[in-house]
Amino acid sequence: MQATVKGFDAATGSGSVLLDDGTELPFDGEAFAAGGLRLLRLGQRVNLAMDGDRISVVTLSTFPIPSRD
């Protein structure tokens, strides 16, 4: 699933994204760390992996979702 970064706190690694339908979803530092990124910019397109209704991975839209083995 893809989304656009709405907000990001570099100190905690948490933030929120907007889905293409306008739904805002929060993510925590654990989901950010799982994507292997160092920073996100507002408006940046990202790929998301979901675990139920929680975002479990946030990474760049040009990167594959990391395997969770």
C-alpha cells in the first residue's frame, strides 16, 4: 500500500501518513525502523506494510518492503 507522509518526528521516528483516499494513519518508531530509513520528508511517497490495522513497516515507495523472516 502507498501513502504520503503528513508528519514525521525524527527524534522518535513516529509520524503519520495520508492514504490516497485521505485517511490519516499514524506510525510508530518501530515501523519506521523496520523500513531501514534515516529520515522522511513531508509529502514524500512511501510504501506501507500493515499488521492488522497497525502500520508495521514504512519505507520509500521505490524500495521493496523488507522481509520479516
